[in-house]
Amino acid sequence: MVGAQICSGVLAVLAAFWAVDVRADGPGLFKSPSLSSSSSRKGTKAPPRKPSLDERFLFQPAKYPAGPWDQKPACCEEVSFEAPDGASLNAWMVRADEPAAVVLYCHGNSGNLSLYGRWMERVREKHRLTLMVFDYRGYGKSEGEATVDGVLADAAAARAKLATLAGCPEEKLLLWGRSLGGAVAIQLAADKPPAGLILESTFSSFREVADLHQPALSWLVPRDRLNSVEAIGGVKCPLLQTHGTADRLIPLAMGEKLHEAAGSSTKRLLLKEGGDHNNGTPETFPAELDAFCAALSAGPRSLQGAAGKRGAVAP
């Protein structure tokens, strides 16, 4: 009984420094394990481990039927696929005619993909993107309980599924992640180079978030858990990054540290003056997104001018 009370108390305190990261209208447009482990091979499925204490507050899933599932646009097709350990996973996909890019989107730490349907429809129409948003294990209709290892395996499986559905190599996909999803996208990019990487309000490392908000308890988070600043050094693909200057959950300094560490020679950081964690995308982003996708299609030379540039602060 006492042990349970202590555990509950620790969880309550830890939750204070990881605020719910979700918006009702979707995202702001409007050292880790290998992702290619032998457990993915047929006949070698290992049982999933239980979430650790820090993972239980890191992941804040909303299980089906929670969420606006009835608002799924007609253009969204439902996709089912399996994680390496056999967990059934769920995704939504929209397809554009002659797409400017094929995108895998990794969402934040809370909610589920039902929040993204209308945004997906807008992105398809306004930016000609073929896009898939998937739910990590334990979120929405996806089975299981979320752990860092499991979520990274889910993301690798989602990447493979999207490549198959879109009929293109995984290396031609554009990875896009927000907050926690940015950390997932970085690990994917470090494992296998994508065509490009987009990050919104993403932290430098999970441990640094804990150090900032709850230093007395941050020792519970292993230093190599979602260490994005270490992983991104090996990511050489073009990078487009956004951050709000008034983000108190993931301060701008973390975004700047991540940007500085990125191994890409063609990277751009766009800032929104006064933007917080859920409103850190500048008004210039739609045009920047179109230009980024066009440059990726045109080839490396068209991106050379963007090397090292820092975007102007948007009002």
C-alpha cells in the first residue's frame, strides 16, 4: 500500500513537467536502440516489455473511441499494419495527384490521429502532399502499451508501410514530426536517411526536458532515451525546423541546440515571435513548406542556398 502511494505520488509530480501536447485542429500548420533489430524477422517476435515509470508519463494516449473519429474526411483512407512484435497498428492516409512529396507524420505525446483528419485534408489540397499519420502503440486503435523502443519500432513499420502504399523507396519519403514526434522522426532519419526532415517544437533530449522541469527526479530518465541532439548529428538530409520564441515546455534554447547539432549542410530554423509550444509555427511556414518540397524534388543544388540559414522571426 505504501509503495503504491509513493509510486502514485512520483507519477503525479513527474506529470507536472510534461504538459499535454495536443491541439484540437491538429499540428501547427495551420543513444537509442536500432530500428532494424533482429526481432523484426519472421519467427523471432519477442514479447513487449512493460513501460517504465518515465515512459508512463511521457506517453499520454487517448484510446479509441476517445477523439473526433466521426470527423474523418472522405479523402482519408484507413490503413492497418503490424509492428515487428505483431501489435496491430492504425493509420490514416491521404493521396495527392502528382504529389510534391510523400510524407510520414509523427504526432506528439497525447491524443490520437483522429485529431488530424481535417489538417490532413488541408495539407493534401493546399500543398499536394501524400501523407500518412499513424498512431503509436496504445494510441487510438493501435494495440499495446507505449514504450520508447516499441514506438520507434512502430514508426519504422509505418515508414515501410507508407513506402509500399505510395510505391516509392523509404529513402524518398519526407519525415515530419512535432514535439515528441520530432524525436521519433529524428531516430528514423538517423537509422535510414530520408529525402528530408521537418521538425516542429522538438526537444534536444528527453533527459534535458526532465532536468529543466523536475531536476530532483530527472535521474529517472536515462540519458540516452530519445537523445535527439546526439542522433541528429548523423542526419545529413535537408532540414526545415520551426519553434516558438516563448515556448515554456520546450524552450527555444533546446530547439536552437538541436538545430546547431544537425549534421545537414542545408538546414533552416523558422521562429515565431511570442509563439508557445502549441503555437510555434510562423505564418510564413506554408510558403516555406512548398519551397522546401520543390527544392527536394529539384535536387541537391537547389537547396545549397539554404545552407546554414536561420529564418526571420515571424510576428
